[in-house]
Amino acid sequence: MSLNLTEEQIIQLAPDAASVKAGKGLASPGKWVLLACSERAVWGHCQGSGKNPYQTAIDLNDIAFKCSCPSRKFPCKHGLGLLLLFASKADLFEKAEEPEWVTAWLAKREEKAGKKEQKARNEKPVDAAAQTKRQEKRHQNILNGIEDLETWMKDLVRNGLVNVPTICSRTWPVGW
């Protein structure tokens, strides 16, 4: 199984230059305790500073990342490193059955995608007549507002602009 992404395309997925640099540093087989793949995912364990290695997975169907590291960047350096390594040296990855944590993550992603697709299919078609009626009502409200504004402005001119501060202080008691 090979990935059709170039290094440049993978780098464009990075949130910033620091992640690119760190990801390139992790794109080495020596940094990974485990490297494996299936038809739909790539995963690995990267030993960090903690006791347990970080579990990193990539969904190959639509390039999505999951990592157990505490980074708030997305994708994190581990995801970028794993993807860079897989794109350049896929033969290092053992073909294996997906572990439970990868299977659960992919199942959750598929469920969300299915719900989104179902929602898109279930959306009611636009009622053109009701939409036209709402637009006409909105247009009429605008015209009524313009007419009221015109009347108010004519009243101001007819009564004289000298009275504006008095009228405004009664109408809008703040700031006059």
C-alpha cells in the first residue's frame, strides 16, 4: 500500500513551521516503537518523555489524525512524523490487524460521517412559495420602515430643527 501524498502536501497539513520541523525529526524509524498499517489506517507508538508511548493513528481514507499526546496543535508532530515516514518508507510498516483503539476511532469517524450524510439526505427541500412569501414580507417591512423614516424627517423639518434637542430628549433621554 502506498500513499499518493508528497512531502510538500503533507507539510501543508501542518499548523505551523515548528510542527513541520518536529514532524520531520520524528519521520525516522528509530523514533517509533511500533509501526503498522492496514488498508484504511496507519498507526504507531512513539516514545515520548512519559512512561507510555504516544499512540498515533492516521485515517488514510480522508487523512485525519489521532494522537494521545497532550499537544493542542492539530495535527501534532507525531501525526506529521508518522505520515511523512509512511509516505516515504511504507515498506517499514507491518501489515497488521487494527488494534482496538484504532478500530474504535475509525468506527466513530464513520458513524459521524454517516450521520452527517443521513442528515443531508433528510433535509427538506426548500419551499419556494414560502420563501417567496417571506422575501415579499421582508421587502414590505423595509418599505414601511422607509416610509416611517420619511414621515419622521418631514415632521422634523416642518416643526423646525430648533426643537430637535427637546424632541430627542423626550424620545431618547440619554446623551442629549
